Amino acid sequence: MGIKIILEDNPVIAAVKDEEQLKKALDSNVQIIFVLWGDLLNITKVSEEIYSHNKVGILHIDLVEGLSNKEVVLKYLKEQTKFQGIISTKPQMVKYAKSMGLYAVQRVFLYDTISLNNAKKHIMNECDAIEMLPGIMPKVIKTISGHYPSKPIICGGLIESKDEVIQALSSGATCVSTTKEKIWDM
């Protein structure tokens, strides 16, 4: 199943920052887990836990200690872990991941007109989805989703309520990622 369908079917993604949150996400109704922490020694175990619960695990590789921005890192993830995809702010890593058959999420930070215009110019076609932060900007969500109508838009960062989830989805987001556990089982 393609990532676009998976994201469309799961409007809330658990973003986890530690082992405690991972356990809560595994016990929740969410089907997709963004892993925002880890190191070279624990990511295989984390991926296996997620996989054993029949959930999709996507690793933010920029936040993992001990990994570099090299293609070999993605080979390692593909061959030694159960992660189905990666998140990165680095377009080249996203491109490599996609070429290896991993789901590839391009994370972008949008904080002013310049960053918005740069995102429009530089988001690579190789990504499967775009995660924009912060996720509480309806006008910007509409702009990005209008500029990339075939790409799923994931909104993350500062989403703290059901109303903000609804607002993001109504503005064109495909789904939201959040560390707020109360939102996971909405």
C-alpha cells in the first residue's frame, strides 16, 4: 500500500520523543508512528516493537545519534531495521530513501515568506510526502497543498487540540503529526 493512501486513512500520527511515549503510541489507535529520537544502538529494537504491533514506523534520521547524512545510513535502515520510511530536512537523504524503496518524508520549517518561497522552489519531487512545521498555519497549509496537489501534506508542531487538527485538515493537510497523546485517539 502506498504512503498516500496510508496517510489519507490515518489523519493523526503519533510523534514520539522517547521510550515512554512509544509505549503509549503502541497501545493507542494510531497506525503510524514518527520516531523523533534514538541512537545507533536502539533503533533496530524500536523498529521491531513498532512492526510487531502492525504499525508503520517512520524514523526522523536527522534526530538519531550516531547517523550521518550518507546513503549507507539508509542502506543500514533498509537492511537492519523494520522502519518503513524516513523523515529528513535534507533533500538528498529524501531522494536516496525514495530510490531504495523507503517512504520518504521531506520536513520543512516555514516561518516567513522567504522560507515559504524556498520550500516551493526546493521541495524535491522525489519525496512521498511533505511535513510542514509549524502545523497551525491554515493560510500556509492551503498554499503548500495548492502548490503540491499530488503530495500528501503532514502538519506537525504546535498542534495541541482537536480544533487545531480539524483546522489543519480543513485547510488542505492530509494528516497531522503530534506528540500530544490526548490527540492520538481522537
